[in-house]
Amino acid sequence: SAVISQKPSRDICQRGTSLTIQCQVDSQVTMMFWYRQQPGQSLTLIATANQGSEATYESGFVIDKFPISRPNLTFSTLTVSNMSPEDSSIYLCSVEDYWSGRFNEQFFGPGTRLTVL
Amino acid sequence: QQQVKQSPQSLIVQKGGISIINCAYENTAFDYFPWYQQFPGKGPALLIAIRPDVSEKKEGRFTISFNKSAKQFSLHIMDSQPGDSATYFCAASKTGANNLFFGTGTRLTVIP
């Protein structure tokens, strides 16, 4: 499976600021996703990062709060904007590679642990 | 609304015992059911997955049992080891859709 890295691994931020999280994959993949995992909770999909077009957001998540870029087939960023303590979570990127024929299989990065004070 | 319900929330098993985690879903369009294992400070790792054309899938000590009519599936960990201590998530999705719907997680502790 693809090797996925995220930067930063963790950060502590002040409310009202923004943080950009990077996700890098060691091979080209068709689909990249961003999830949020609140402390001790399950994972919730934020959006699908589409290469060459705008991201597709799930209900409850908006582009102004979570702008996403996907400039190529191996890289994506998620920005958490105008942060509040409620944004304290682990943010995870995942990938799915249709080209491999392994439909639906998603592989996750190590996550970025964000604390907002 | 929780698309996938998971139980128990936590589980303590003796080394060598069988760990069983259960999940139930409502959407009959789901056709892919993975289990993920997550250690503290790490991202979830795909452990094993099943599609509804089979009722059971086994990989090493890990087995998924699937009951399509009951809309339930479960993970069995045979000969549980302390190294299996982690949080396990079930999930479900349908082919062509991006969203993996996750259960709420089960924290498994295997005591020596």
C-alpha cells in the first residue's frame, strides 16, 4: 500500500489563527480524503480532495473553514481557518487508488494532532 | 444519525482468548465492510475487509463474519495477544461513493 506522510505531526495554535496540514503520498493515487477524529471519537469525513477541481465537502463542513488544495496526484493540503478550541482534533488524510483495482480500500496517514487554545 | 453502530465500547480479554466486536448497519446499499486497527498516536490501519458475496473471511488470527439478512458483521480475533491491544473501528461504504462511515470504536485490552 501507499506510504502516506503528514506535516506537522502535531501543533498547538491560538484561536483565530489558521493552520495548513500537508499530506504527501509516495505514489500517484486517484482519490485523497481528509477526515477529522475528535478526541476519543470516531472518524468523520470532511471532504474529498479532487485533483484539478474544487474539493467535495460533506454535510457540516464548508470551504471557507476548511479550504483544500490538490495540485497533483501525490499531494494535498487542508487548512483549518479561524480556529477555535472546538477544532482541536486529529486530522487524517487517506488515499484510495482506483488504478490498482482495490476499490473502496482507504489507507490513512499518521494524522496531525491539533490543539487550539 | 450513526450509519454504523459498534459494540462494545471497550473489551478486556485474557491472552489467548477470543475477542469479538460487533457492528450493525442500516443502509442496504453498503457493499464494503472494512475493519481498522488504531494504536495511540497513529492513523488507522486497514486490518481486513469483506464484501457481501461471502459470509466469512479469515486472515491469520482475524476473521470477519458477515450476516447480510441481519445487516450485521463482526470481527473475531483468535488467540488474542497483548500486542492486539488497540482501538478497532468497523466501517461501511458503497462502491462508487467516497464516504467510509465509521463505527464509534472499541478499545480492546488484552491482559497477559
